[in-house]
Amino acid sequence: MKTNCIIRCSFLAILFISTTAFAQDSLNLTLPMAKDSVKFLAIGDTGSGSKEQYQLAKVMLDYRTVFPYEFVIMVGDNMYGGEKPADFKKKFEDAYRPIMDQKVSFYASLGNHDQSNQRMYDLFNMNGEEYYRFKKGDVAFYALNSNYMDKRQIKWVQDQMSGDGSKWKIAFFHHPPYSSGAAHGSSDGVRKVVEPIFIKNGVDVVFAGHEHFYERIKPQNGIQYFITGAGGKLRDGNVKANSPLTEVAYDKDLSFMLVEISKDMMYFQVITRTGKTVDSGSVPRRER
Amino acid sequence: MKYLAIFAAIIFTGSFAAAQLNLTEDDLKILADFEMRVDRYTEMREIVRRQIPTLPKDATPEQILVNKTHLRDGVQKARVNARQGDLFTQSATAVIRSIIKQEFKGFKGNEIRKTVLEADQKGVPLLVNVPYPETKELVEMSPALLFALPQLPKQLRYRYIGRSLAILDRDNGLIIDFMKDALP
């Protein structure tokens, strides 16, 4: 009886270890995993509550076993449709609860489907503001509200950035200043007001969404722009072929970005719902 | 006195913009009156807000819903006689329409028009003191247009609803007023 139990327990232990090892092996990681680097995810247009959103959330969770990211930035459209408590649960909390249980914080920005009241929601860490700044290591993050860029917000961005001596400056918001999307395309109005401020104040990288696909834009005026808007919805085949803006694009599955910033380099890797890597690379910090 | 100060401030700070937008002194007076009406609404909704429990900055979805509902109900009750044109008076509508028209010239206008008309706003009621449905998309506002229009207090937002320009309360979702034919 005792022998039988030992054999059975040993078998289960071997099975558990080999399964875990296999799972981790299958999680291909191209990032350097440097000591003391800033590690985070970038996701967007997540709030559909769909089966696909949950499947991607599971891959995000799996990747934490090999890439222990501390937080997640959200580029808007956090909640499609209604915003009753049940919607918060279905479209956000239930999907990402296993990740939040590992003490990972989410920092949201607002999309055109989001009510302003989301700024008061505890788990979005917006501290009651539609636009805000937070810092992780040497990196300053600016969450902006691209739905309503009035004089008040633009003055705030200018004031904050001009006095910001952080080594890295990253902005994230919903509407993409550059995009090869057939449905929406570049948000020219937003670009015209924010890009001169970004250039003047040394913003290195911008993350946006709105388009339901992934796109890495060819660097524009020294800034690296990404679209990571396929976190919960997909616009299959929507990237315009031969767009002069596109460095790399992927519009065949949902995706999220793993990002690591170490010293003067930002590394990124883009993962789909099936765990496939569809883009990876590095971005040097801008000369100032 | 306060409104004279507002008018003076508009003339002082807005002289460059006014010149760019071809606004006359009469136009500026009309816009000062519009801002006074906006302020009157804001003061009233702040009185209502102070009567309900404060929403913490780390609220739960339940607290957000309760706060929104109380603020909406309180303002609806306080504005039971509100009518279209309370803020967008006839004269204000004319001035604002001329500002919009100038901002819509050329390529920029086509872009804004495309964004507005593409939005999913079917079934949004164009009625004063009625909530904008939270299931419907909010059309992003062109920053250039926001720079040209009179600045609203942070509690209020300009929003396009089809071809109409509305003012929405960001916290209770109510349509405070609207003007028609605002999309050239």
C-alpha cells in the first residue's frame, strides 16, 4: 500500500515537473531578462469579454512564468458596450484576475468606448485622473486621453514633460498618431498637437490602439510608435498592404506586447493567442 | 462683475485666436454669455454633487454606478424645465457655427467629418437632460476644434452626436444641451 502510494506520487511529481518544463520551454522568450530592468506588458482594445480575450489573457499569464512583468499598460477601449459592475467583472476582472493575483498592476488610458468614470476605478490605477504620469525605475509613463485633447490637457503634458528628467519617456493613449489601418488610419489631429511636444521633450516610445491589430511603425521624427490594439478584438486583414508606415504588422490573431527596458535599450516581443512570436526587436533610447 | 471679468479675459487672452477666427467684439460678448450659462450649470451640478457621498479615487464598479446614478437623478430633477437652447442660445449657436465652419475648411474638415459620421451612434437620443447611452461610442473631438471652441469646465465635454454638437456631463452622462447643423 505504502509502496504503491510512493510510486503513484513519484509518477505525479514527474508528470507535473515535465509538464511545467514543457510549458516553459514552449514559451519562447527573446528578451534579455536583465537584472533590475523594467518589465511590463502593453495591451489594447481588450474589453470585449469574448472567449478570445480570455484565451489571450491565459497566454499573458503563462508568460509571467518566464518573464516576471510587474505591470500592464492599457491603451484604451477597456470596456465595450455597457459599464455596469457585471461588465467590469466580465470584460476585465475575471479575464485578468489570475494575473492581478500575482500583484501585477494595470494602468489604463481611455478609448472612445470608455466612460470617463473609469478613472475612478481602483484596478485601473488612474487615481481619479483622465491623464496622469507614473514612474517605474528610470522610465516615466504618460497615460493620455486622446478622446479629448483640449488646451487643459495639452498644457498639462507640456508642463509635466518639460520638467521631467527621466531617462526614458513613454506615452500611451488610444488613437494612433500613425497607422496603416484601412478602418481608421492615422489620427492626424492628435498627432499634430502631441508630436511636437514629444519631439521637444524627448519622448522615446508611444503605444496606441484603436486599430484592432499590431503594427510597428517605421520610426517617425526619432520616435518609435507601436499599435497594440488586438487585445480583445481583431480586425482581420485590415492593415493596408505596402503601407509606407509599416515596419512590421500582424492582423491575423489577437496579440499583446512584452516589453523590457534595460539601461539605454527597450526590448519588445509580440505574442499571439497561440503563443506565436510575430515580432521582436529593440529600440535605443533617443539622444537628448 | 464676474462675467465682465470673463469677457475681459476673453478679450485679453483670446485676442490672437479671435483675430484668427474673425470674431468681432459682439461675438466675444456672446461667447462670454455662453460661458456664463455653462458656469451656471456647473455651479448647480456641483451643489448636487456635494449632497451625495464622495466617490473615492479607488472606487469599486458598484460605487461608480451608485455615484453616477445619484448625480444623474439629482441633476435631472434640478433641471426638470431645461430646454434645448439654454446654453446654446440662438446667438451663441451662430457664433459657434461660424467657428466650426472655419475649422472645417479643407482636408482637416474631411477628416473630422469622416470620424464623426463613422461612429456608432444609432439610437442616441438628441434630447436635453437625457443620458447619452453608455453602450454607445463617444466620438473623439478634434483637438484643433477644441482649441478654437470656448473652453469648457473639466466636468463638461463637447461631443458630436451625428451632425449636432452636444455638451455632455462627463460624470453623469447627461446631454446638457445641443445645437443642430454643427457639421459643415
